[in-house]
Amino acid sequence: MVAVGAALAVTGGLVAAVQPTTPAAAQPGDVVVDEDFSAGTLPAGWRAVDGEWTVRDGRLRGTATSGTRKITFGRHLTSFRFEATVRFESVAEPTRWTALGLDVPADGSTPWWIATMRSGTTAANGLEFAQLTTGNAWNVTNTAAAGYAAGTGRDVRVAIEVHGNRARWFLDGRQLLTTSSLARSADGGQALVVNGGTVSFDDVRVTELPDSGYLRPEGAPMTVVAHRGASSAAPENTLVAQEVARRAGADFVENDVQPSSDGVPFVLHDTTVNRTTSGTGPIRGLTAAQLKTLDAGSWFAPHFAGATLPTLAEQLADLRTRGGNLLLEIKGAHTRDQVARIVEVIRAERMTGRVFVQSFEVDALRYTRELAPELPTGLLRGTLDADPVATARELGLTAYNPSGAALATRPGIVADLHAAGIAVMVWTINSPAQWKQLDELGVDGVITDRPAELAGWNAAGQQADEGNEPGVTVSIAAPADGAKLNRAQQPVLTVPATGADTVTVTLDGRPVPVGEPLDLRTLAVGPHTLRAEATGPTGTVSTESTVTVTATQAGLGHLILTSRAEEQALTVLLNHLVKGRYDELSRYADRQAGKLVPAAVARVIAGDARILADR
């Protein structure tokens, strides 16, 4: 285990800090946190901000009977993989959740970002990326459903891979959700969070990663890159095409940049404005003011009339405020000063962590690397170099981006480039048959005019892979494990199950029907065991929970009113109850058992009254 931060002593919910030591800076590949809780105590540097956090049986257990409770640890990292084995021990209802905190201050103060999992993971929002804002409001940026429920009593492996503002959500080794909307702090670390239940954790690991994150991790689909925005659905290289691409689930928007005659970088593919605007002439022969008067939408469809050519600054501002990343092609020959202007705009818009520069022009890539070494670069190729790996190394590339036709001549270069740590993004591919071929080759990203279709194709493949998971799950959602119930309550027995042909539930070994209220009137005061068993094609699973029946005045009143006692007995019993004469009530119930009060219920009334009398 690598201990990080201040050691803590936790007793009775109080936290006492021990003087921390300053850790050495992490390097890519370093395991920053590695904890299996075998020591039996909270690790040094783990801060139980709120809630009940204990180590028991080699697992960390967090309980939140109400609200959200968290424990913080780790250190601030730009790029990292955060993974843990997670088990819902009990939940108040399937909508309750746990989360891995991705950027959380050590004291738990807002704002903070989390990757959330509900016990009912098959819900549309079973998985989420979300932020708790300084106004204590939730900003949920991305949601997804898993193909099976985490349920209760079952270990699932959760992993989140973070690269700056981007993150990938993995459940049992399969990527199910991505985001490009994380707003990172300067010092937030990691956390575990529980809401509305008890959750246990094991094998918590945080690993520093290289900053790029463009190689496709195992279990992840291909990155979706929207060519000129969603150019099959909206006018290319406009903000509306960018918005459609964002809503379609694209990981990156790919656009082209060229300078106006007065040196302002504009987003346009062609060398002239003729094809895609209401104007004519070369873009480099028109001023920024002239370019902004042009209609860049009507050519595509009438209802896009009025769309304008965006400047690079406008495009980046939109991505920064509304979410998204940019694969920016420097189009055509550029001087060093022209590339410097592009870099200046990227930095002014605070987007260096979210822009990837590519070009057919080797000089443009050399200038970019010289002027902004923090920006990743990719070389576009219509035909392959004799040695793509050598070319990529010589230019210091992050990615080598060939056309689909070029890659088809030597598909083995994907493995060669990956072995050298270089990503491969292929252009411009619009058919599912080709997506399948590229996926099988291990290509990292696909540039496509149809981002919505590729995102859907990816999701369908992920769901098919999930079908290989153990299919039978069962949990007892209500009444919640550990619930204390009085006889006036009638909790509806709720048992979510997946992949099951049959589900049976017993209460203290006797069968009880699912979906109907539990009758607590004849149960003894004290704990009772619910057991659910589900059987399906892949086997049988079971889970248990414990509820406790308590004696209360409200519960005793309900018992008396529903006892079917004779009217005169009801009057006496209720009179004793209202005046708190529990001894007299118990004696009267005993005397009238089998006479004015049915025998079985009279015994329960007398027993509860004696318990209340002794308090």
C-alpha cells in the first residue's frame, strides 16, 4: 500500500489529524493508492469527512442512513485510473447510489466531481458523471444504463479513467459511459461516496497515467470523432454542426482552421467560401469582417439559414462552456506566425488540455510542437509512409491518422504503432461494415460524418459484450436491510432481479409473496430474516437482509384497531393505550384472550404492552 496524506484516527465519528508527510510527485505508471484493508483499520491519509466509515472483514464499509457521506484520500492527479471492487450491502431503494470521487477537496467542500453507480444500474441513469456545485445543486452531465443490475450482495469491479476534463466509465471491464465535461480543480483528490445505504469496498487502486490518453484502453470502444461536426446532419464546420455532434455523443469534433486575410483563424474546410457559404472567393483573400457577413447554413437546408462561419476563438469558447474536445486540422500551408496565432487563440481560450492538432502539413506540425509542446499532434496521410513508426517518432506525434483506404493496404501497422505508444485515428469512415473491421484491428478512433450512428454502434457492441456477464442477480430493495419497523407500517416487499426465471422469498423460512405488503401484526418483537433466491439459465443466486420489529405506541394502536376485538374491548384497550397504562392494558388483553379479543392477537397486544411498560 502507498499511504498518502495525513494519518487519521477515527473514534465515535470524530476525526483527529496526524501531521502529514509530503509525498513525492507521481510519475506515469506509479500506483499512488493501493489498499486492500487487510490491516483492519482506516489507512493513513484517509479522511472520513462524514458518515460511518469502518474496516471490517477486510473491506471498507461506508454507511449513509440519509444524505450523502464521503471519505477522501489520495492526491491531485491530472490523468489517472481509479478502480475498486464495490458491493452494495444494503440500500433504501434501487435508486440509491455509491460513487468514486474524481476531484474532491480533502475536506469534502464543494464543488466536486464523481462517477456514480446506482444499485439499480439498469435504470437510464444507472451510471452517471456528475458535479455537486458550490450552490449544493447537482449538475449531471452524462448518464447511461448497464445491461445488468449491480443489486446487493454482489461484487462489481468499477474503474474510471481520467485524462484532464475527459473520463471513461468501466463496469466489470466494459466501457459504458464517457464525458468531456469535467471541470478540474487545482488540488482535489479522490473519494468514495455513499448515498442511502451501506456499501463495502475492496482493492482500491489509483494509478498515475500519461497525460495523452488517446490509446484505446482494453474494454473501451473506438473514440467517435465528428468530421467537420455532425456534417451529415448539419452544415459542416458551423457551431450548429458542433452542437449536433455533441448531442450525438461524439468524443471529439474535427474541424479545419485557416486564416482570413487579416490573420484571424476561421473554421472552414475549402480554400474558397464558394461551396458552403453565400459568398465567393478565397478565404485568405477576405477579411474577418467580410467572412462574418456570410450565410454558412442555407446551402445545406433552409432552416439553417443565418448560420455563420465561426472563428476558432468562437468554436473553442463554445466547447469550453458547453463541453467537448477538438481535433483541429491546420488546413493547407501555414507560416510559423500563422501557427503561432492559432496557438495564441487556443491558450487565450484556456483549451490547451482539450485540443488535438492534426495536419497533412509536416511543417505545421513541427511549428506546433515547437510553439506548444503541450498540444498533442497527429499526422494525416492519404498514403502510408514507408515506416510510419519512424515518421511518428521523428515528428514527436501522439497519433498517426491514415485514410481508411491507406490503412487497408497494411493493416498490421496498427499493432506496430501501438507498440510504440502511438494512437491511430482513421478517416473518413461512414459504414458499419468498415467500423467493424477497424474495431477488430484495434483502431483507437474513427473520424466520421455520422457520429450519432457510430456512437450507437459502439453502444450496441458494448451491450452485446455485457450479455456475457453472469446474468442472474437478485436484491431486496424494500424493506431495507437493518430497517426497524413498527406494526403500523406495511412495507411492500420489493425484490429486483435480472436474468431470473423464478424468484422466491421467505420470511424466517416461510414463503411470502413479492410485491405485497408484509403483515407485521403477528411477528414477534425482534429481528427477522428475509431471504431471496433467484434462478435462471446461468444459475442460482441468493441474498439475505434483516429487519427488526419494534414495540411502539403507534404500532400497538394499529394492532388494537385491526384486532377484530369486540367493541367494548376496543374501548377499554384504547383507553389504556391513550393514557399510557400499559400494565393494565397487558393484563386486560391476557384476560380477554379468546373471549372479547381473538387469542392470537391478544397475546401480541399483551406482549407489546409489557415491553412498553418496562421502558
